[in-house]
Amino acid sequence: MAKSAAPVPPPEGEIRIANLADALGERYLSYALSTITARSLPDVRDGLKPVHRRLLYGMRQLNLEPGSKAKKSARVVGDVMGQYHPHGDQSIYDAMVRMAQEFAQRYRLVDGQGNFGNIDGDSAAAMRYTEAKLTEAAALMLEGIDEDTVDFRPTYDGEHQEPLVLPAAFPNLLANGAQGIAVGMATSIPPHNVAEICDALQHLIKTPNARTETLLNYIQGPDFPTGGVLSETRETIVEAYKTGRGSLRVRARWSKEDLKGGVWQIVITEIPYQVAKGKLIEKIAELLNDKKLPFLDDVRDESAADVRVVLVPKSRNVDPEHLMEQLFRTTDLEIRFSLNMNVLDANQVPRVMSLAEVLRAYLDHRRDVLQRRTRFRLAEIARRLEILEGYLKAYLNIDAVIRVIRTEDDPKAVMMKKWDLTDLQADAILNMRLRALRRLEEIEIKTEHKTLTGEQKDLSSLLKSEEKQWDKISGEIAELKKRYGPKTDLGRRRTELGEAPSAVVIPIESLVEREPATVICSAKGWIRAMKGHVEDTAEIKFKEGDRAKFELKCETTDKLLVLGTNGKIYTLGVDKLPGGRGHGEPIRLMVDLGNEQDIVQLLIYKPGQKLLVASADGRGFIVNSDEVLAQTRSGKQVLSLPDGVEAQVCTPAEGDMVACIGENRKMLLFPIDQVPEMNRGRGVMLQKYKDGGLSDVKVYTKKEGLSWRLGDKTRTETNLRDWIGERAQAGRLPPQGFPRGNKFT
């Protein structure tokens, strides 16, 4: 038998024993930090994530300026991936596509040529088919990047340099917004109008301690590329921008378009931001097929270059406001855009900022860029002045300079010693062509020297004066507003500022088509709704051993109140009941009514109606029907019942007298004003019993008399003086001819 191989010893080096939880925590923390700072959260200064920053810088390196010819997107993606962004080419291309989409970016940073997708949700063509270059806004983002305005760092392979942040002469963070999900945090910033941002920046320069509330007098709210209506209150907007967190309601823009013959249709011309039009129409069509939009007949997409979605109502009598309100509630014609201004500050620390903090951070960055650019220009001027002074010395001694260059072995050293030249001046003279020397004129040298000296003085003064720096930045912002002002096509505000929708309850008849119906509920609790008002219910069939208990002629827009023996009242919509072809469905499947409990009464809900409810022990009270309307299947507890007592009666309290009949066959009549009105409880004693309990209660009008049914006939009795008493009395035997079942109906 062969011997087993000896175990391979571990490689030489440090072996560190660590707790698994600590090792995992350390590595996950590193991953989380990388995701937050290098992938998902934008920098507050330029509003860009690393992939977007690398794309813009890589396109600039390819000389894809706004006035140049576009190049294949595959070339751009390849260069960015190979030199700056070591991730998948598809993720890079997706980021580039988004920067080129008019419906995704308020101010595009990439000028795309070819199929870059559409608002219907269709994807862009492959990168080998499309071309791209930078836009003017992107050029502003990169303006001055070669003038030491920002810091650079080595790329992932160490062969190139990439900027840590862009100079950002364009306020990209607020202008285009940003979205991202990191580890344990996320960001969601909507786009805004650049002209309004410029006004807010100008105010902040003049008033550094300006509050967010004041700045919102200039920035009125988000300005989405797809337009729409911002339907939110001023207070909500202020609170969201003040804390950096909130939620803003955005609705589609629509209008009523009148046609011939009094017919009309609704036309949607703008949809909310980031909503795919194709999926939106599919959702509306799905709801239409499911009959959840009873007043909508058809939806059509007549869009071309602009959005045009047509909604055709079933009837011209439909209220367009109610129809649109239902669509807002059930589709993405209304969305909630989350505001979460979580960004990386100048020290790369993630935090949620208010609007004032975001604008201040941008201004501080622009001042830093201005100072660095000024120092860079001063260094260039100093170098040029030094060269010009050397040229002037060479001009004054041009023949001797030529002779030294021709005869000396080391002309540089000789010139530096003879004419007191610096190393830079000597190199500049030696590198000059003879043709330039021949044309060299003293006046030209002195003119350029004077001009540069004046510029040097101005720039030095600029560096020393904070006021002048802010004036310079203010001028740049004013120039930016001219380019993107409200009178330009790109700068015009697209999102309308509307009012927050009031908490208006849509009438049920606006959501359900009104049709006559007959509700049948059996003794065993099976319920159904038959179309129309059925006059002859004798032919209606039930399950074996079952029979009809309640029959109500109503409409599909009605609601039903169901009183159970447990003292709870449940609410059912007639339109939600099963049809009348079969035996229906058990009502216990629709509400939380136990098998040990039964249905006491089934009524049609009427707003504001008074109901008299009573339990089997003779206690009861009057309750408003609006107070017993339940919103959930668990119902509302109305009668508080002791052990062993069940609810017995629920009847409309329409009249001035109450008639009670007990199981002991004694009847009592008393004025209804002796019964209190309550929302919940046990109530007061209506009638006392020595044996048994309450059988039935009826409210009637004294002048019209008390009626009860005898078979197929109805008897009305007005001479009831002997039975009238006070509440809580025992009563006396009813008049002759009263039903033996002790029921009024």
C-alpha cells in the first residue's frame, strides 16, 4: 500500500492568528469605505462620482471638445477603462449613456450621436455604434484643469495621473443631481435650474450667513428634465432642504382637450422624472383590463418627439379631476422623489448637508480654484518676465551674443557670466531661432513686459483681497447665468410649481360605475350581489339547508354595514361582493367574523344616519353611522358586551318614538330623546325583563303610528297610549294581532 504524501508546509512569512469576526469586520469596513468614497457618493464640489469624473477627463484627453468631431463611444470607454477606471466596460458605457440622455440629465455633459435610448425605457445601442463628445457644460467643468487648479493622483496602475476633483465652473451637483446607493447610506439629489442656482450663489456671496429659507426664494425647488408639476407645500420643501432629507411629490402635466359634440379627452404632455413612458402606459392598460379604472375607456400613445399620451373617458359626464386623481394614486403619473443630500465633503467625509451648506461648499471650492489658478498664472508671468528681460539684454548686445554662440565651446556659461543672465534666460536665448533674433525689437519686448507687469500687479492684488476674489467669482457666476438664463431654451424652467393636493376623498361613485344591484345574504352567511333590482326573489336558489335572511336593493356604489353578534360593525363595498351566478361567498372570508358568531343586521350605509343599536340584555344607544364605518376587515367594536350577551338589534333611528318587544312578549314605547347618543359602550337600559331578554326594537313616528308585519300584510296601530311609558320599564302585553315571533318585521 502506498504511503500518503507528507503535508505541504505553509509558505515562509508572517502568520497572524486573528478572530474570524474581527478579520471579516476589518475587510468589510474596507469594502464599505471604498464603495462610499470611490463609487456611490458624489463629491460636493463637482457633483461627480469617480466614473463620471474619469469619463469627462478621459474625453478631454482625447480632444473631444464641444467644437471637435465626435469619436466612437467604444474608443472613449476603452481609454477610460484602460487608463483610469479598472471596472467593466458596460458599467462605464452605462454611466456615459446617462450623461448623454436629455430625459435623464437636466444639462447634458456628453453630446451623444446615435441611439442613446429614449424615455420609453429602451436601451441605448451598443458602444460600437454610437459616438460622443463633450458639451459646453462639461467644458466648463474642466475649465482650467491644466492650470494647477486641482490636485492629481496616480491612476490604478501608476502610469498616469487623474484629477481628484474637477474645477467645476458649472454647479453640477445641484444642476444635474445625483443618485447612488453605498453601504449603509445612499444619496438622492434632484436636478435644479442653473439660473436659480446662480441667483442663490450671488445672494450667498453677499450674505454668507444666509439661511436655507432665504435661499429657497431663489431656488424654487427641483427642475426636472422631463418637466412635470411639483405638487408640494412651501413648508415641506423648506423642511426638506433645511435638513437635507425629505420627499417631494411630482405629478404629470395634463390638460383637458375638448373635441366635437361635447366629447373630451385628457392629454398628458409631461411625465414624472425617471418614469419610463412605455411601462407607465402598460400599467394603465393593465388596470384598465382589470376593470380598476371604470371611467377610462382607452389609453393611446401618440408621442413623437414630445410626450403625448391620450386618455379617453367612457363618458363625457366623468369628472376629469376625479379620473386623474385616481390615476395619480394607482400609477406612476405621481411619484415621490426622495431628497437625501448625502455627499462627500472636501475632506472626503460623507455627510448629509442642507442647501446652504452645499452652496457654501461649492463657493469655497471655486475660491480655492481661483486662488490656485491665479498663483499658477503669476508663476507663468514671472517666468515670462524673466525671459523677456534676457531677450532685452540679448537685443542690446545681439552681435556679441551671436559671436559668443559661434566661437565659445560653452556659450551658455559665458553668456551667464558676461551679461549676468539666469539659467532660464540663457536657455531661452540659445533656443531662439536666428530668424526671431533678427526680428527682435526692443519696443515689442518692453510692451509685452509692461502688459505682463500690469497683469502681475492685478493678480497679486487679487490674491491679497478676499473682496476682489468674491467679486471675480460673482462675475463668473453672472456670466454663467447669461449662458443658461431663463430666456434660453436650455435654461427655461421646465417643472411647474403647483400646490399640494388637498386631502379630498374621491367619491366612490367616481371610482365605481353606478349600477343597480340586489344583495342577498343567506342565514348561513353566504352573500352575493345580483345585477339589477330583482323583484321576485323567490326563485333564488341557496345551498341545501340554507335560506334567504337579508335582501337589499341598492347600487354598486353603496357600502353595507354588517352588525355581528359580537357587537362589531363591519363595512363591505357592494362592488367588492361576488356576482349572483353562484351561491356567493361566505361573509366570514371578507370580514373577521368568527364561526361561533352570527350576523344580526345588514344595512345600507347612509352618511350621517342615526342608528339604534341594542344587546340581548336590553341595553342600547344611538350611534352616528359615520362613526361605525370601518376601514379594515376587523371592523369597529360598537357594543361593549358582557360575557354571555350578544348584540341583538341595529335599526335606523328615524322617528320620535322607540318600541321595544321582549322575549317575554311585553312591549314598551317611550320617546327617543330618552336614549343617549354614543360612539361606543353598553348604553342604557331600554326595557327591563324578569325572564328572557330583548327580542326586537323599532323606531317610529308617533303621528304615523307603529307598524308590524302579519304574513304578507302590514298592520299600523296609532292608539298605543296604554303602552307608552318611560325607558327601562317592563311594559305590557302587545295589542291583539301582534306576531307570535315577537318581531316588528
